[in-house]
Amino acid sequence: MYILLGIYCFFLLGLSFFYGRRSPDEVFLIAGRDRPAAHILASKFSTSIGVGSFVTYTSYAYSFNLQGVLPLISGMTLGYLTFALWAVPKIRQFSMGQSFYTQGDLVRFITVNEYARRLTDVVTIVIQFFWILLGLVGSATVLEAFGIFSYEKALVLASSIVEGFLLLSGLRAVIVTDMVQTFLVSVLLPVVVLGLLWNGERSVSDLLQTTAPHTVTVQHIAGLALYGGFSVFGLADRYQLCYAARHEQAARIGMSWVLLPIIGVLFLLLLIGLEALAQSPNLSTDLAFTELLNHLLSARWHHDL
């Protein structure tokens, strides 16, 4: 496990160095502004679905069942389509002939106000900081759950890798590594779910009928739908990908069709959460993902091997 983890980390850092530091400034900062739709889709998917998302969305499923996940999916669908079909053309229109790099650059162009640009960039940095923090905590939690490192050591390791990645990589390198991670998630997550359902104890239909420990309220529905709908507008990478796209159509296709793999992953995480609920109904909701993979899945695969 240590060897595989080390190889994966050095592989990502190596890609970052190769595609990052050897690039001209414009390529390093904004990927040359010539990325095709497939790159936009893969990068958007990877930044939307990470370890923090695995833990968080699985806890939603564990707590609320399908009734709690549907508002999230509905909000995401509306948000992504609105961004792709309405916001992308606007962003591309304003950025034509401009050298935009951040959300603040777009705001300054529209408002002709330097203070608005600075405020937007500060808010963006704060949001990105907490998003990265969520990923670091999720990574450390998973590594601790599998007994690879203590939580503290895992947090230091994850933070060091992220820092190295930020120093070495530019946007083109980020997109390349995002494509690698998209491939791995697309392959490994279905394998995990198949491993859970392989014994035939519970079918997908049985899992979807599992009684959730918490009742879905109007507040839950509204909160999840609003989060799903508006979160797509909040993070900087959406705007950077629009600047980096080869043309408007590439940005629109990438930002809209990414819904399909995202919804697919949410459905798989729903099954993981419901399997955890069926097996251990008294878990803390925050532990649903890690407990299931660490104890139930590992034990089952060990038995089969």
C-alpha cells in the first residue's frame, strides 16, 4: 500500500513538473487558452469529485437515503446547465481579447472597479482555501481509516503533496493530472460498488428501500438544492476553464456533459452509503464512507482472496 501510494504521488508530481515548469507563462497560468471539450470536462469532474466529496456525499446518503440525494442532484443539474448555457457565453463574450486569469478580472471588466476585483479575489481565495481544507481532511481521514498513517501524519503528508503540486504545476498540468484522476475514479469506484454488491445479499432495489435514520425536511431539501445549484458558480476553476477553453462550444460541452459522470458518481456513493447503513445503522454519519471501505469491503475482499 505504501509503495502504491508513493508511486501515485510521485507520478502526479512528476506530471506537474513536466507540464508546469517547462511551459511559457501563458500556458502555465491559463493552459494556452486552447483546451478542447474533453479536457474541460475531465478537469471539471476531477475538481468536483474528490475524497472530501466521497466522504460528504456518502454521509448524505447514509443520513437521508435517496430522498436526500435527489434534491442535491436536481440542484446540480439546474446549476450546471445554467452555467453552461447562460454563464459560459457571457464569460466568453467578456473575455474575448482580454487576458483574464481570475474571477476578479471578470468583475473588474464588468464593473470598471478595482476594489470590486480585489474583493472578489479575496472571497475566491477564502472559498478555495476551505475547499482545499475539506479535501485535506477527507484524505487524512481515509488514510487513517485504512491504518496507513495516523491522522496527523496523513494530514501533513497530504498538505505537503498539495503544496508541492501548487508550486510545480500550472493550469495545463492541473488539467493533465485531472484527466488521470478522472480515469482512476471512473474505473475504481464502480469496482468498489461491484465488490459491495457481489455477494448478492442486497440488490440495488433493496438498498434504495433502506430506511434512513433521519427524516428529510423542507429545510434539508432547500439547503441541498441551493448548494447543488449555486456551488457551481462559486469556485475559481469554473471561470479559469472558460478562459482556457479553445472556444465557447468546448466550454459549453465540457461544463454541461460533465453532469453525466458526476450524477453517476453520486449514484454509486448513494449505494455505498446505503450499504453502510444496512450493515451498521449506528455509525456516525461522518464515518459511513471510511468505515464501510475499511471494515466491510476490506474484510470481504480478503475473504474472497
